[in-house]
Amino acid sequence: MNESPVAKKPVLFQTQTGLYLGLVCFNPVYETLKFVLEKREFFEVEWPALVSIEEKGLVPILLGLPYFTIQRTQIIWYTLQIPENLLKYYQAFLPHIFSNAPLESSALSLKSTKIDTDKKIIPFPFKKDDTQSK
């Protein structure tokens, strides 16, 4: 009994109910993360966290659910370019999940991961200064 291979990649996404961070699960033999996020079908997000906006920055609050299912049509925007501090904070709560994920050791380091979906991903909405628009 061979289990299907499962890839898990962190994604930050906004829905009508809030801002969430979690590991999107997909079969890398048949699917890419881009395909999973853009098709309008349901997919699983493992160990989701609601992201709280605090003075020190964005902080994930684990929901206590091992996974939830979401549909692409429910997502207002998503990004794979998660702020490094936020990803490290999330990983600190779930080290066993990240260490057991069948990914390359560098795959969770977003700086070293090449993302070929830049044109499709809406950038993380940081506050814009008036000085940047000059």
C-alpha cells in the first residue's frame, strides 16, 4: 500500500472571514501549487492559523484544527511571499509538521524557492508610503 505523495507549501490568503496562513497540500505528481490555487475546486489547508495583526507585526494563531477545506472562489487574494518573521513564527509552533513534510530542505525557505506564479499572485498588501509613489 503506497500512499500518494503529498507536498505541503505555506500560503497566506485572505477570505471574507479573515487572513489565514497554512500549508496547502497537493499531489506533486499530478498537480503544481499554482494549479491547485487557481482551479475553482476545493483543496486542503493543513494546520491553518488565523493571522492576527499586532504592534510587533503579523502573528499566526493556530485554530486547533488539523486541516480545513477551502474553495478557490472563496479567496480574495493569496501570496506565497510570506514575511520571513511570520513564517518562522508559524514554523516554531509546528516543527514536527515542517520536518515531516516531504519537501526539499530549502523548499520552506521562501527566498531560495523560485516561484513561477509571480504574475498570478497578488502581492502582500503592505501600507504604501506617499514617498514611494514619486
